[in-house]
Amino acid sequence: MEAQETVVLDRDDMRRTLVRIAHEIVEKNPDGQVALVGIHRRGAHLARRLHEIVAGLVDTEVPLGSVDITLYRDDLTTRTEFPVVNATQLDFPVAGRTLVIVDDVLYTGRTVRAAIDEIFDYGRPGRIQLAVMVDRGHRELPFRADYVGKNIPTSRQEVISVRVDEVDGRDEVAIVLSEGGEAAEAGASQGVDQ
């Protein structure tokens, strides 16, 4: 069954979006006590890109970290495949600092909850903010992003596929729907469990 796909952000759109989000982060955090924390996989790559932009806008050091929420997922015991676990890197003190969690797609909120659970194992941040490339709606937990690249209302049969060059060989955001109306597997971030 052929998947139907519509690209809604291309490489240049994603770059401009990250620049805008970086400026918003700097404006909302004038004290400079901010760190960026990407959620593996694609959120970590987006966080690295944001970090480069933010670091060029401020005079203070902006720590960069990443979390792998695999072992913090609430559906870990129901998954049939073996999880791939990446290293969590939070090589700076989180206590009292504003952390901006970076992810590709905000969907149900479960990924954000898992990231917050893991971060609190490292200390108690002063504040946590959330930056996402896409907010697709359909929340199951009461989270909202502080910084949103693009709001894309979707049906549950649609999938938001955020592709990054480092993983997928190209930068783009697409809405994917199979001909049968079922969410298609597109080989990128699916926005199906965020």
C-alpha cells in the first residue's frame, strides 16, 4: 500500500524555524541561566542546532545535554521489540537552572513526561520549558510547548514525520497517510507516541 505524503516544512523552513525558536528562548530567559536538553533521537539533533544558534546570541555559556527516555516510557513493558538505549548526557548541574527540553513532535505528552521524570533523577531544575518543531495536538497529558515551530492539526490516522539530515539524510517535516487511511511507517520520527 503506497503512503501519501505532503511536505509541510523543507530544509530552509526548518532552519528559519530554529532561528526563530532560538531568539524566543533568549528573549524569555534574559538571566542566561538556561540549558538545552534534547530528547533522543531527533530532538537531540535539533537541540544541537538550536544550541549553536543560541550560543551565538548570548554572552554566557549555554550547556547542552540529551536524554534517552527509553527506560522511563510508560509503555516499556508492552513493546515487543527490544529497545535501543542511547546514553543520557547531562554533564552540568541542573539544580536551579532553566532547562529547555527539545523534541521533534509533541503529540500525547507521554514522551515529555518521561523526559521530565529522567531529568529529575539528576536534580531539581528551577524551571522546565519545552521546544518542539511540530505540535500536532491530541494531548493525553496536560503539557503545552513554550516554543513551537509549527502547529499542524492532524487526525489520528496521520503521522508527522520529522526528518533530520543527521539521521535521515534530509531535513523536512511531512504529513504521512497511507492509502488505506492507516498511519504509515515513514522511517523517521512518527509523532505517534510523543
